[in-house]
Amino acid sequence: MLKSNKKILIVVQARMASNRLPGKVLLPILGETLLFRMVERLRMIAYNSEIIIATSTEQADDAIEKEANHMVIPCFRGSLLNLLDRHYQAAEMFEADYIVKIPSDCPLIDPQIINQVFHYFFENNFDYVSNLHPATFPDGND
């Protein structure tokens, strides 16, 4: 595992509310939830980091917190509508130096792409990098 002198916090944003498919993050894939499968892949990255689930304070998202507990991953609860604030408050609570924002509906996210983004970020001493603006990898790896 590659180490950084700073704390890397991977914030997986998850909520039950969805316009297209409500509750999709808890749908089963091979006996576990979509969220579980995604976290399973995040645990394969080479960099030393902490993974948390960031969900809302809405009652419907109690199920997300329960799944986080099942995965033995901390869960932060914040605003449903203000996603930026939810990430900021989670970063403050967990004393993060770097924040990695990952949507929860990417169960096939590639740990090697995350490693490449980390490497690019640390090698170039950037403040911010993204593989979404512009899209540089296939959908589901943002």
C-alpha cells in the first residue's frame, strides 16, 4: 500500500432517493448490495486511505447507515440537497487533508484508474484533479 503523509478520505455519496431507480445502492449483486460491491473495489486501491459513506439525515437513508455498519465503514449524515456541504462537513469531521468524491452508483469502478488519478495528483502537486470534467474514462469510473 502506498502511503501519503496526509490523510486521504474517500467519500462515497449515497442516498436512497433517486429519480430513475430509488434505492438502487442497496439492490443485490451476487448476494451483497451494489454499495458493498463498490466499496469492495475501493478497498483494492494502492494508496492508504479511509473510506466513508456520506448520506443524508433523511429517515429513508437509515438503511444506508445500516449497510455502512454492516461493511464496518463510518457513515456521515448531512444535508440531502447540499452535497458540497455534506462532503465538506464529512472532511472536517474525519480531519481529511485530501477528499476523493465518488458517487455510490459505480459498482464497477476500477481501482487502477483511481491509483492513476492519485499518482497524477501527487506527482504534480495539484490542488484538484478530475477525470469527469472533461470525461476521460468510461462512465462509471468518475
